Amino acid sequence: MTETDVPGTPPHEQLMVGITRLGQALRISSYRNAGPYRLSPLQADIIVLLAGDLRPRRLSDVAASLASTPPTISDAVKTLTAKALVERRRDTSDARAVSLTLTRAGEAEAERLARLPEEFAEAMSSLAPEDLAAMLRGMSGMIRSLQDQRAIPVTRMCLTCAHFRPQAHPGSDKPHHCAFVDNAFGDGELRLECPDHLNP
């Protein structure tokens, strides 16, 4: 071993350990943050997904977006319907399909779920702006690669958006450009989920 060698697993494996631990923390927080409706993590994910895109969504769309199966999503939606958080309606374009929308109670619950849990807010506040920007840049690249491999569903993020112009302003602290709002922005403003996303 040379003086520059560090014992243990290589950096990419250490990163995976960190991502796994963050995932565990999120799951624990989700169970603790079940709220007045005692939502399961999957039910909460459905509420958040429907809130992020107010168009009626079919069960199959929700299943694909959450990398789940239609029967599993159907069971979760039945529970959400019984709790008066989601409405099921016949799709206007296909009478055989069901569209899902949030009720007013569902919208209020989505707002509650959107608030960052206190422990995560405290952890995020410890990050320097440049560290947060680097994490967003790295996470965006990893998600894009996984999407290209069809390992995860495609999300509405900057790197897959027709409005995104990467490195349009080289040498600037805001090198990227969003054609939708016609503004330059930096890595710290990269979006992993954006309602204005446009497929290329």
C-alpha cells in the first residue's frame, strides 16, 4: 500500500452506501410523517405525484411513474379514495380507463407532504451552496444514466427537457439556460422534477 492509498471500498461504492443510508432515513421519516390519514409511503408517493401534475392521470401512468404494478397502485388508490383524498373518474378519452385527481383534502395533504421534515431541513442547512450544487449535478447525471438504461422511470428533470440548454453560458457561475423562462441558472438550481418539463 502506498502513502496515497486509502483502505476500504472505492469512492463509488462509498457513495452507494451513503445513498442507501439516505434512502433508509427517508423511509423512516415517511413512516413517522404518516400524518392524520396514516398514509403508507406508497400512498404518500401517489399524492405527491398527482400534485406535481394536475392533469388527470391514469392508473397505468401512476404505476409506470412509480415503478410499481397496476394491482399494487390500484389497491393504494382504493384506500386513498376511501380516505377522500383521491377521486376516480372515467377517462373522457377512453371509457374503459380510470383517471385520478386529487380532492381538496388531497391537495391539502400534498402541501403537508411537500414540507421538508425538520431533521432533513436541518441536515440540508448544513450544506454549503457549492456542495448542494455538486450533489444536484451528480444526482442529475446518475438519474439520467439510469433512465437511459431504462432502469428507472423517466422523470421531468432539466437534463431530459427540451427547454434545457446545458453550458449555454460557459465560464459563468450560471452556465445553463432554460428556454421556458429564458433565464440562465447554475447547478444549484437544477430541477429533478419540474412541472414545465417538455419532452424533447
